[in-house]
Amino acid sequence: MSTLADLLAEHTGLPGTAVDHLQKVVAEWQLLSDLSFADFLLWVPYVEDHENSTAADRLGGEFVCVAHARPTTAPTAHPEDIVGTFIKVSDHPQLRRAAVERRVCREEDPHWYLGVPVRRETIPVVFDGGVIGVLSRETNLAVPRVPSPLEIAYLGSAGDLCQMVADGTFPSVEPTADVHTSPRVGDGLIRLDANGTVIFASPNALSAYHRMGHAADLVGARLAPLTRQLIADPFDATEIAQRMLAAIDGQPSMRTEVEARRGAVVLFRALPLRPMDTPAGALVLVRDVTEVKRRDRALLSKDATIREIHHRVKNNLQTVAALLRLQSRRTNSPEAKAALAESVRRVSAIAMVHETLSMSVDERVDLDTLLDKVIPVVSDVAVAESHVKVKRSGQFGVVSAELATPLVMVLAELAQNAVEHAYPAGQGGEVTISANRSARWLDVAISDDGKGLPRGFSLERTDGLGLQIVRTLVESELRGSLSLRRREPRGTEAVLRVPLSHRR
């Protein structure tokens, strides 16, 4: 699907600043659509050779729709996709009229579209003294509505904002990076007059203020000083009051989040209303996000608890490893020493996984970083007579916690097995752990250049503890496959395949 920028580049010769302004319009126009109870279509003049065309040429032929917004407060007038369609000026003369006369134009009679009566109005999008596009506000008239104070307030506010689009003063030239996370019309809307007095407050806006501790009606109250009294932090209270007053004076403001004295958390955004450069008050959008913040805090607390558990498990495992080392020093049996040394390595590998998880915020592990810590442990526990180097190649990437522990255990066991059994005493060599990752699979090969597998070797019938652990983890935890084969001209290769998607 083509983006707005793609369509404008394909069909217009608008400069970059004009394209940026149209993108700001589209970023803000859900507000216009909801207040108007209508669809909004963005049309731009189309000519085949837009680079060499004149202004008269651009307004004399066709318009192409480059964006479409549907209301959340009323039925749509266009259930199908309109973006990318062309329309002749003769079929919608109000588009050219709005662009030429630079004013909001309305058709006298409804336009019938697919059996639905639609009222169409056109608003020129003015930027830097020129018309760069036309908005078509199209209202579905098939569903009758009884005028109410809410509808009257919404339509009046929409009319002021649409006039500001035609004036070139809305959206503002200031950055609006937080538009998509700002309160919406349905969250709560308050209309202020030019003196800052509330003349309308939607039910959701009243609920937000009741949650903040104001039990009375808002209509007739001076909103800035009233809100200031309800905010817990004096600096936040001063800032939100100043932003409301600044909006009344014609200055737009960014989204603001404040906490009330009673613990409610509310988002505010104030928009100036100055149609035809005449002060008409301001719109204040309000959203109660108390429960959202409470859940966020609960999740943060849960994450912190999980990380603390991983930290304590890591400490306990390190204690176990230290006790096993102490026991190994007091043991005279070589077999017992070797078994205890392998147990220390396995416990240390698991401890490293938990150490990584204790610093992770999403229960995911960077295997490349973790293996760079585990590989030296494998080399250190190797038999003293060997001079084997273990290295990693390829990118393992990030995996979930449930996959990390068994996978690290399997790789450590296979690498350790190669170090211990592939080379005679005193002989050096190299063991490589290589990875090839796709969206679906993680393929790992542990290869050595040693003496190779003994004749008659079978992975299923081997009685070695390390390979039995590997087989169990691969089958039950990783749900993958493992095979051991000879390398040419010498050595052994263990091939592991682990599924990364559709895990249960």
C-alpha cells in the first residue's frame, strides 16, 4: 500500500514543506472527523506533467484522493477504500471552487453515493499563502440524529477548526510528535470561550474531573484555575494552567500528563480556536489514564520481581558451584573429581543464563553475548593436557528465556564433549560453534578437526551422561533434532536444528 508521501510524490510536484504540512493535516484530522461525524478525504490536483503545468492546469482537470479518515462517532459515508481514486472536476465542482475561492464550500443538495445520501463540504488546505490540497468533509445522512448539546458543541468546534485549515493556521507549524498518543474526542472534550470559561463539557470529560476530585458541573467554571487546584504537584499544576491560558491566546500546546491530589492520572491537550484570526476560545481534550498507569506500574513491579528472582537463583547456583568445587578438592577419586567438575560447569552455565535474565526487561536473552561467557568456562574445564581452542561464528541472535537455558546447556555439553574426546592427550585443535538463523529455524553446528567418531557409534545407544542430557533437552525442551556425523577429511560435526516459530 502506498503511503501519503508516495502518492504525493507520484501525482504532484509539491515541495517538501508542503508535503510535510499535508502529513500534519492527516496526523490531526481524526479529531476533525470525530467532531464532524463525517469522513474526510484529502484531494490533490492531478495532471500528467505536473512539473511543467500551470496553476490553471492543475485546477482544471482531475483530483486524486491521497488519504481518507473515517469517524469513530458516526457511520462512515465510504465503507470502501477511496485512496488512489480519481475524480473529474465536473463530477465534484466544489473541489475546484474551494481551491480557487479559498473558502469552505457546501453543496446545496445531498450527493447520492451507492444509494446513501451524503452531504459534501470542501475545505481548502492553505499553506504558505497557497492552496496545496482540498479536504472533502462527507457526512452520511442515512442515519437521522436529533441535535443535542454534545452534537452542537462538536460541530461548532469542527467548523472553527476547518476554517483554521482554510486560514492556514491549523495544524500549527510547531512539532506534534505526540499527536497519536494524545487524548481523542471520545476520551473527553471541553470547550472554552475566549475568557477561559467552560461552555461545554462532554460526559467523559466530566467523569475525568470527578475522578480528579471535582464533584460539581464544569460549565461556567474558569477551567485553568480550577484544574490548578486539583493537581498534586505545584509545578505540574502551574504548567497545565499556563498551557490552557496559552491556548486561549492562540498558542498550541503538546500533550501533558498530570497526577491529581486523589491519585487520578489524566492526559490534557489544549488547542486554540481562532477562525479567521478571531479569538473563539479553546478546545481541551482530556483522558483519564489512571487504570492504564496502574497496570503499567503493576507490570513494572512484576518485571522487577522476576529480575530479582533470576538474580537470587543465579546467586544460589553460584553457591552450589562453589560447594561442588570445595567437595572436589576434598575428593581423592579421579572419577569423582571429573564428575564434580562437569557438574560445576553445568551449574555455572545455568547461572550465567539467570544472570543475563536478571538484567533483561523482556525475558529474552542475547545468545551471542551469553555464549561468549560460557565458551571460556568450557575451555577452562578441558583436560589439562589438551590445547584446544573453542570459538564462535555466526549470529545466534536473541531468544526467549524458555529456549535460552536448554540451548546453552546443549551447546556447552556438545562443545565440552568435542574438547574432551576429539583429541588425544597433548594434541591441539579447534572446536567451532557456528550458527545460521532464519525466521523459522536456528541451525547450529559444533565441529572439530579431531580423530572423528569411533566405529559403530550410535547417538541413540550411547551411555555417556553428557550426550544423554543433550538428547533429553533437544527432544523435550527444544523440540528440535540432533545428529552427529563424520567430517571430511577428519573430525566430527554435531548438527542441531531448533524451531523458533510456533512454539507451544
